[in-house]
Amino acid sequence: MNPVTNVSFDDTAVAFSSKSDTELYKMYLLFKSMNSNTFVKVGGSLLNTALSLHLPVKFIIKPTIFNHFCGGETIEESERAIQELAKYNIGTILDYSVEGEGNEKSFDATRDELLRTVDKAKGNPHIPFSVFKVTGLIDIKLLEKVQSRQELSANERAAFERGRDRVNAICKRCYDYNVRVFVDAEESWIQETIDNLTYEMMELYNKEKAIVYNTYQLYRHDRLDVIKRDYQNALERGYYLGGKLVRGAYMEKERKRAQDQGYASPINPNKNASDDLFDNALRFCMDHIDRIAICAGTHNDNSCYLLMELMDEKGIAPNDERVYFAQLFGMSDNLSYNLSHAGYNVAKYVPYGPVEAVMPYLLRRANENTAIAGQSSREFTLIRKEMERRKKAKR
């Protein structure tokens, strides 16, 4: 238990208060399966094969792994998850998790769907943020070409402008509707282009407060320096900086590319270095909270405790709108529900989309839970602890 806040992330009664005994047992079986590396790899491969052959496996996937990690196949289907989280004062971040086809028609369709998520969030206290990936709106090869300072053809310049217009359409709608929006971080070889587009949007729409948030992956060793630079730029240009702090999602891919192409890896040498950088970024942002609004996207107990302590030291109320905690739907309920129970602002990333289209996302979640040291084991242990607690309470 944290001595400052009296919050314990081991309090399973609060963590699983939304789950019936049956739901808890389903979670137990799911995380027990994900504890097995072999099961995840073989099962994931079989599911991909079945889907590619159009075999009828949706009836297996949807009530199990899909329902646990996703809100539904549509915004409307996700309403159940939105309302369930709202009962416990946890917000929803609707995350359209369909990986597009990479053409102009697909980019326009993604923009239109993202605008629908903003429309859904308008005036809805249960949906505090929208979110999007720039690669859903602009071709990744074009983003890379812009970042490497290659000359663009007339067609490429026109395509990039159309992409910028899509980004602007979403950010302007968010500004008009007073909905905050995260621009997700992506790979380092396109991140600078994404950053620059985000700064343009901040300068347009963050004059009164943070509406547009950039995402900083703190497993990259230069990101704290980038946050400090961005803060100075925001001061000089007269806008508020919005920052979502995460550890990162592309470590293996980043290291492999750096090795293959012979440049220094942008990734920290070890987990401790990433943890230290993340926590130092929290400290910097809280030292400048008059000009920075943050969301700590983390599943790390210690970082959550640190942020609560920093808020307490600076006299910042748990429900101050400038500070949010966020976790993924279906994971780390011990953090989300206990933070919310103590009065902090918490939101869950709730992915949605057709089952077949979000399978890459679901398989990443399963692999990450297996790969991250102790993640599945931690979830599994907490679930088992709560099942035991309930058994004893019934005796």
C-alpha cells in the first residue's frame, strides 16, 4: 500500500468489483492459456490460418479473447463496455484498431470512422479522449520519405497534403467539440514526420488548453530531451503541450532494423533505463503542469505510485483534468479500478472493429502478455487471489 495515497494495487476486491464469479472464471482460463508461450504461438498461428481460409472460427474468437480485449465490432457494440466502465468512473478511449489497406479510399474511410468516434465523445463525460494513428491516414512509405528529406513528386506532395487535411479534419472536430485527442506514436523512422504534423495541430488548437496530445515512447533514449524541447517550443509559440507518456510498442522491430541497417539503436539498453526515463518524464511534466497536460499510459505499479506522490506533493487534486492514467481494456484492472476508486482520472483504451480485422491487434496483445516478464503471471495471480477471497467470504 502506498503510504501517501493509501492505494493498494493488490486490492483484488476493488480490482475485480465489476466481475461476476462466472466472468472472473473466464478471465482465469484466458490468462492461464496466455501463460503458455507454446499455446499462444501455436494457437495464434492456427487462428491466422483459419481466418485466411475463411473458416468459421469467429464464434470461438468473439466470446473469448475478442470480448476480453475489445469493446465490440462497432462503436454501437462498444456501448456495453463504455457503460460498464462508467459505472466505476473509468473513461473509455475508443480505439479503432483496423489496420487499413494503405490506399486513398482506405485512408478516407478511416478518417470518417475516426470522426464518428469524436462525434460519439462529444458531450460524453465517459469518453474523455479520442485517438488515432497517422498511418491510418497517410501512406507509411510517404511518411518515411518525408522524414528522410527525399524529394517528393507532385503526386506525392498532393497525397501528403490530403493526409494532412485528414489529420486536421479530426483535430478540428475535436477542438470544435471540446474532445481531447491522442496522436499515437509509431516507428522511429516515421515518428519525426508524425511529431511535426502534431505540433502543427497543437499550434492551431491548443491555445486555450491541451486538446491535441503527442505520444512519447520513453523506451527511446532521446524522448525526455524531446519533451523538454517541445515544452520550450510550446512556451515560445503560445500553446499548451499535451503529452501521453508510454514506454513503447516497437522494441524488437526497432532494434532489428537498427542492426540490419547499421545505425545506433534508438532504444534504451535495458528495462531499468526505460523505467528511469519514464519516471523522470513524469517528474518533468509535473514540474511544468501549468503548461503541460499529461496522460500516463502505463501498466507499471511503481510509475503509478510515483505520479500519485508527485500530485500529492504539488497539491494537485486526484481529479485534476490535466492528469490522467490509462491502461488497455482487459489488462491491469488492479491499477485502473483502484486508481478510480481513489478518485483519480482513469481511462481504458477500448479497441473495436470487425473480429477478422482486429486479429493482428489481439495476437499482439496475447504475445505481449506472454513476452512481458510476469504480465500474464501477474494478472493470473491476482485473479486467482480474488477467486480465493470470494470462496472464503462465502464460507
